[in-house]
Amino acid sequence: MLMGDKNYINIECIECCGKNLYIGTNDCFIYHFMLDEKVSAAGKITFAATKQLHKYLGLKKPVSELKAASALTRLLVLCDNTITLVNMINLEPVPTGARIKGAVTFTLNENPVSGDPFCVEVCIISVKRRTIQMFMVFEDRVQIVKEVFTPEQPCAVAVDGYYLCLALTTQYIILNYNTGVSQDLFPYCSDEKRPIVKRIGRQEFLLAGPGGLGMFATVDGISQRAPVHWSENVIGAALCFPYVVALDDEFITVHSMLDQQQKQTLPFKEGHILQDFEGKVIVATNKGVYILVPLPLEKQIQDLLASHRVEEALVLAKGARRNIPKEKFQVMYKRILQQAGFIQFAQLQFLEAKELFRSGQLDVRELISLYPFLLPTSSSFIRSHPPLHEYADLNQLTQGDQEKMTKCKRFLMSYLNEVRSTEVANGYKEDIDTALLKLYAEANHESLLDLLVSENFCLLTDSAAWLEKHKKYFALGLLYHYNGQDAAALQLWVKIVDGDIQDSTRSDLYEYIVDFLTFCSDQDLVWKYSEWILQKNEEVGVQIFTKRPFEEQEKNNINPDDIISCLNKYPKARVRYLEHLVLERKIEKEKYHTHLAVLYLEAILQLKSMTTDNCTETTELLFKLRSFLQKSDLYRIRFILDKIQGTDLHMESAILYGKLEEHEKALHILVHELKDFHAAEEYCIWNSENRGMQYRRRLFHMLLSVYLTPGTSDCALVMAAVDLLNNHAAEFDADLVLQVIPDSWSVQLLSPFLAGAVRQSIHTKRMTQVALGLAQAENLIYKHEKVKQKGSPILLSDKKVCQVCQNPFCEPVFVRYPNGSVVHTHCAANRHLNSNVTHPSSSSSNQT
């Protein structure tokens, strides 16, 4: 379209602004084309160029550079070291003839500092040596702003605000043309290679560095990105975020700015121009112009995911953030994370998959749906469309490999357990918990029971069928219990204990059922299974009544009399329950206390009838009976005593006589029938607890009298009496003891008693003296306080005169007023006192 039959015409420069394409040739022509973009049915983008017009500049020199200033509708044309302003529409020069002379090359400041929307800032490398000039270009005029001198001859320039990035003869530098401050970047040799200086963003440039590196540099002289590796012979570079496109003699290469990797290579020979214009990347040879069309980012990402290049896909997706609206990006990015998660999952990279699923806020049912039969039959879930992965189910993903399948199931267990209590589970907790229950049951996992005894949302129908299928009957009972079906739960558990169905989850299931019924508030269930419980083990089974919560027992929801009636067939359980009522709950009812005593007694007598020796059980029961008879005051004493009569339970008889205050009979039994002197002493001690010293002394004197019964010559009783006195001297009145002991006893025999009695007597006397002394001292203190309260003494003599009559006192009797005046008693009676004397409201009489 340019050459016609003129083969010598070559393309020197291009410019694109919107749909307008401008081409400058070596024969001093400017061509204007309109680009028409079309999208085919297959989604491919094509362009058609329509020539609008062309313009000959008449200088017979190549058009070196073209730059469009759309805000001014002007095209800046560099030809023969002169920048001419022409109209973008008709390509005619501006009428004023405004132009910039002496320019080797130029560029526009895309981050202008002037703030004027109707001008553009132009930076030129001047034909003057080592000179840069800044101009402001208006619609029909130009104005020089600044002239800057450089250390070496500049070869190429890019501008951002006040900053110039310059390629000098031997190095790149950053120069602030406003302050004149410059900073060296890195060296290069302009004789060996063509410099590239390109602005790629705010305050950032791309430079062709040594060793075939594309270097990034900011205006501060630092690099915030790693360099890209391109050809040593790079001719040009363009930006198509997030890619840098480079051109050399034979290829176009595409490099990622995100991970600095080369992503694509296109064969392309004879290219000499590569530029980007508002998202379009254009490359040209001497004879042709080509547009490089990037695949949509989403397509690129999906291609990367399809080839399992997850990291690259995620890096590209993150990098695309700035080119996509926020809401659209978030939706797209979440989906990409989810897809990446499934790719990692399929590769058994579970940690990476879990993190991607979390970050992508995956609907966890997408993952559950891969596992056959895990989603409840009532679930309304439908997989995402388009799908997040290519797998129908776990069997396809693992290709039937059981080891892989097991690993996948373990991962899902772990993942569901983590997310079930987070926001991820909101809205479909039933699906999650039901799936988790199925996984636990299938794997015989210990966490199955933990799930069922804590808050959960397992769907009953699905879960029950699955647990029954896997013979998890105990867990099924827990599920029924959680859903308020305790009767169904107990029915299952009882069958397990009875051996009707097999489940070895708990070896102590009977005890568990007992504990369950203990805390069960449904009385009907308790009564229904009480017979079964007691038949299995009455001593353990009675706990359903004895260990019920205290609050429930206090409410008397279950009548104790009914329980006792129920336990009549189970003697051990009945005894245990009465012990619970009397000893633990401390119910003060005569019938319970008497009943318990009778049961103890009957059990003892039955055991004694079976064997003459006291076995361990008999000994324990005797201990319980004695302790109970001693501590309780509520049983019918005479009734129990009548039952004991005629048996060998002498100790118990003694305790009962003691309760009746018939201490002589009790002591007689202990001393003469049992000959248990220690027990007799203990009897005196426990019977006198909390009864005072006099009562205790009465009991000990009574015991001494039993020992010293007239006519008794038993040496053992004599020695018991001596030991009693010597060991319990403080419990006796010595005067009374000396009156009753035989005259034949020696002082030496009773020396411990006598010493103790004398010591006690002396101690008592001294303590009395101490008490008396303390009382006297206290009395003296009170007297001292009384004297202090009486105040200061009043001195009276025959020289002191009455304040009323002014006569001296003849008698030691006077009246003193509160103001200190002293008067005769008869003067005080006179109501007409001298006006100099204060009338008191009260007076005090004193006599000395």
C-alpha cells in the first residue's frame, strides 16, 4: 500500500493513536491509515488498514520520528533535525509554522509537570553537543523551558516528570533537570550496541544492559525487579503488561515482568521497529507493519493451569490485578486459586491444595462431591460451571489406586475437620458434618465418637444408614441420642451388651449405659431398663438411682419408696440405696434408718448362719452396723434391740443400751461378756462426746464400779481397773476414787493415777489462782478508771468562803457547781442566788 512500484520506499517510523496509524518513510512522506479491529467467530482478532491520505514534506530526507499529541490534534514530525507540528486529520502544517529546530531525537513527557492540559512537554537531544532541551508545545506554538548539559553526548532519552533517563556514550544515568542532580546507573558501550531507554511506568524505566540483560531502574537509581534475559543483539523493546517484548535480528521474545522468565519466542526477521501504543504492540520491517495481539489474560492463565504450571498461573493472575476492575479480578482470582487447588490435589500435594482452597474460599462441597456417596442424598449442590477440574470422581482421579484413594480420604477428613467451625461452612454445615461422619465411620477413625458427642449437624437419615452399613452401632446410638431419640439409642446398646449385634467400640458399654441412665431425665426409660440393669449387676446397676444429679433427687422426681420397692428383689442394691439415702443424702426419716439397720442385721445373721468364722464380708458388715448404730439417733432402738436378743452380737447390744442411757447394762456386756476392756473405755469416750465433763466422769466412774463389783476376784478385772485409772486419771474425781478402791491396793500400784491426780489438783489450784489474780488486776483497772472519771480533787479549808454568803465553811459538807463555785448546802437551797453566781442546771454534792 506504500510502495506501489517504488521498491526503494522503506518504513522509517510509525505512530498509533487510537484507530489512527501514521507511517513515516525514507522518501519524506507521511501516510495516515485507519485501523479496523474485528473479532472472528473463533475469537481471533484481526485488523484491516484503510489508507486515508498521505503528505509529502518536501525535504527529501527520511521522516525520523512521529509522535501524536491527541489533546492538541497535532502530530509531531521529526525530519531533517526539525520537529514540525502538523494537523492529525489533514496532515497540514500549522499556519503559524511553529517548529523546533536542531533536534537529533525527541520524546514526550507522559508524566508532565506543567499541569496544563492543552500542551505537551517535549524533550529533545539537541544537535548541540552534550545538550538536552525541554519544550512546551501548544496547538500552534512552541516554548523552550529548560536547557540541560550532560557529562557526555546523549544517545537516547526517556522522561518522567522532572527525571530524564539518559543513555550517554559510555553509561546510563538519571538526571533531574529541575535540580541538576544526576546519578550514575551502570556502564555500557554505545559503539558496540544500540542503547534502549524506555519508560515503563511511573518513575520506572527499562534499559538494555550488558550481558543481554533488560534492566529495570527507578528514578532513585535502584532496581525493584530482577532483570529479564534477552538477546545480546536486542534492537527494540515494548511493554505489554505483565510482559516485556524484545526484538532482535531473528526473533521476537516475550518475557514476564513477574517472574522474569521467557514465555514465548516468535520467529521474525528484518524487523527494525518495536513499539507499544496504548496496549497495542506494533512491530515493523522496512516494508511491512504487524500488530502483536496478546491472548486474553484469562486464556493465558487457563492455558498455564491446563499444563499444570500452577505457580506461573498464580503469578500471572496476581500481576494482572492492575489491569482488571477490582470486583471482576476478585471473582476471577478466587476461581483461579480454586482450580490451582484441584491441580495440586490431583498431584497429592495436599498442603498446597489446602492453602489454595482456603485462599480461594472454595465451596467445600466441590471437593466433597469428588468422593462418591459422601454428600447427603438431600443435598441440592450442583458443581460449578464451567467446571473447576476435569475429574468425574475420586476413582477417576486416582485411577483406582487404593493407596492414593486412602491418602485423599485422610486429607478430606483433616480439611473438613478444620473448616467445619469456620465461616467456610456457613450455609452447608449439614453437608460437611455428614460427609465427615461417613469418612470417620469408613476409616474406623477414633474421631467419630468425638464428632457425635459434640455439637454437630449430621443428617440423621443419611448418617444412620451409613453407620449401620459399617456396623458402627454404638456410634449410631450416640447419633440417636444427639437427635433426642434416647429410646432408640438404649435399644441398640442393650442389644450390643446382650450379644444380639456385634460392636467392640466400648468394652465397658454396660457401665456406659448405667452412667447414661443415671443422668437421663426420662423417668420412663429409667424404669424400663432398671430391671435389665439390676439383673446384669445389682451393685453397679443401683447407681442409676444413687448417682442421679443432686438437683433432680431434691425435686423428688422419683419417689425413694418406689425405688426401694423395685429393689426388694436385689438385696445388695437395696442396702446400697438405703445407705445413699441415710448416709449420703442424710435424709432424717426413721423408717429409712430402721430399715437400713435391720438389713445390716439380717445380712450379718444370715452370714453367721452359714459359717462360724467371721469372713471379710461379715467383718465389713459388722463395722458398718456398729458405726451406724453409734452415729444415728433416728432408728427404733427397742425394735432393733429385740431383734438382737438371743444372738452373739454383744457389742451391738451394748451400743443400743447406751443409746437408751442404760450404761450399766452396756458396760456389763462389754466387761463381763465380751471382756473387751478397750471397747468399754471407747464406749465411755464416744457416748460422752459433746456431753460435758461431768457426764464423761459419770461414765468412767460407772465403768470403774463395774470392774470393782463386790465379790469379783478376777485378776483381769482388777488389772483393767488399775489400767483405767492410770491411763485416764484426768477423767476421774480422785476423792471418789479413793473411797471406792480396795484398801489393799498399794500406792505404787496407783502411782501414775495418784501422780496425775495430784498434778491435776495442783494445776487446777494454780489455774484458779491465776484466774483470781487476773480478775483482781481487772478490778484494779476498773477502779483506776473510776477514779480518773471523778476528776480533780477539791481542797476545802476554814479559810475558803462560800460564793453565795461569803462566810467560811464550818463543816466538811459543800455543794460544787459545774462552774467551779463552792457553796454551803443551805445556800444552794436558796433560789435567790447572788447575781454574780452562775445558775447551774445541775450540781454535785461532795463530803470530805
